[in-house]
Amino acid sequence: MRIGAQTKGVYTIAPTPFQADGRLDWASVDSMVDFYASCGVDGMTILGIMGEAPKLDATEALDLVRRVVGRTRLPVIVGVSAPGFAAMRSLARASMEAGAQAVMIAPPPSLRTDDQIVGYFGNACEAIGGDIPFVLQDYPLTLSVVMTPQVIRRIVTENPSCVMLKHEDWPGLEKISQLRGFQSDGSMRPISILCGNGGLFLDFEMARGADGAMTGYAFPDMLVDVVKLAACGDRDKAHDLFDAHLPYLRYEQQQGIGLAVRKYVMMKRGAIACDAQRKPGSVLSPVARGEVDYLLERLSLRDPRARLGG
């Protein structure tokens, strides 16, 4: 089943595992996929910003898609953002042929006006083909493109293949409420809303009408639990679990070193063999690693999943 407006749960954003010399680590791709499945996630998104997609060439990107899709029965979304529509179309069509269920498209930073933004996604949809469901990525903190709720409504209305919003605005709780209001008054068809930003606001995003999370937090199993608790109305338990993770989650969300922190913890959790990024990339100092270890030790007192040893 392809991704659609009914999609709910946790779609983890996966990093791309590299060896210390920068080569793709295929064994770690396999172990990472297995790790995510063991965490109970509902799907995976690869080749996003966290996946260091711009550092892969076209052949590597498609090889990664085929490896992941061939390893899991989970639905897979593929980030296909590219400077030009030809490359976007090529990766999107090939990914769907390989077994992906949808693609994700982010706006280029050059867009400024509402009409430019809406026009871009219309052109992108035409380029990849209206038969491919796509996720609209709204991440102004990194991409510098501000999409108001009205602009998102126009994109959704004009492009039937837009089935999901990856919501990463900050502050963004009112945006979720306004979009769900459009849905309630009939001015926008239903779409799935999965939230990013490391899960930093997931505790309240669920109450505002989000369907789940799409982010790369190194404890996706915690996100799974929070989404399930919120869905069944157990608000206090959801907040208690979320609050226990908040000190480490905050540390991981730092701009510039967030991916290095995530890869380090995923390595400690046994998901990947090496925490290297392909150059250029950030590296944790010994002091920073010590701080992460300290936060994990404290977290382990309330969540044994953080008990990772030395």
C-alpha cells in the first residue's frame, strides 16, 4: 500500500551509514534497517537532509534505495530533492520502480514569494509524474523557505498527489491547528501530517492533530511509544516518557552537530558500526561524547533503552 492521507505513526528519518574512509557501509545499512524494524517504526524515510543525500552520486543514491527496499517490508519514502527536475524525475521514477511507496520534495532556498513556492511544486509534480505520491517538506529553519498554511493549502489543492506534510516549522503548533481547521471546514482535503525537528515538540503536536513523527531521533522506539500513548488518550504517560528523554533530545537537536550526536548514539545502540559522516561533516569532540554519555546514563534511570554501556 502506498503512502496516503491516512498514513499514521512513526516514519524514521534514516542516516546514511559510512565507513571511516567515506565509503558506503552496506553491512551497516542492513543492520540499521533491522534496528528500525525492531523499534516498531511504521516506515522509513531515506535520502533526506539527515541522510546526507547531496554527498551521494546518482548511482549511490539509487543503490541505497534498492538496498533498503530489498531489506525491509516497511514502507519506504525517498527524498528526491535536487537542483533540477531531470535528476528529481530520474530518482523518483527509479525509486518507485524499486519498490518505494512515496517520495519527499523540499523547496529550494531560492523561492521567496507564495506564487513561486506554489509554482515550484506544481512543476515538480509534473516532472515526476502525478501518479507518484509525494511528501511536502516544510523546514524553514534550514531551507529558509516560509510556507504559510494558506500556501500549503494551495499546494495540496492543486496537486492531488501531495498526500503528506512533513511539518518542521518552529514555532509550528498553530500551523497544525490551522491546517486541520482547513480540513474541518472543507477548504482542504485531508492529508497526513508527520512532524520532524527531532521530535522536540511531539508531545504537543499530537494533541494539535499530527498523525505521528518523521524524524531521526536516535530513540525511535520512544517516539513510537509516545505516538501510541497519545493516540489512546494517555496524555500523562506520553508526557512522562517524553519528558525523560527531553534533556538528551535537546542536546541532539543542536544545529551543526546534531547528526554527529545521532550517529554516535546509533553506533552505541548497535544500529551502525561507525559514526562517520562523509566529508564535509562534523565530528564530536571527546568532551561532547562525554556529555552525551552522561545524558544517556541519566536517561537510563528512567528508560532502560538508554543503558548502553561504556
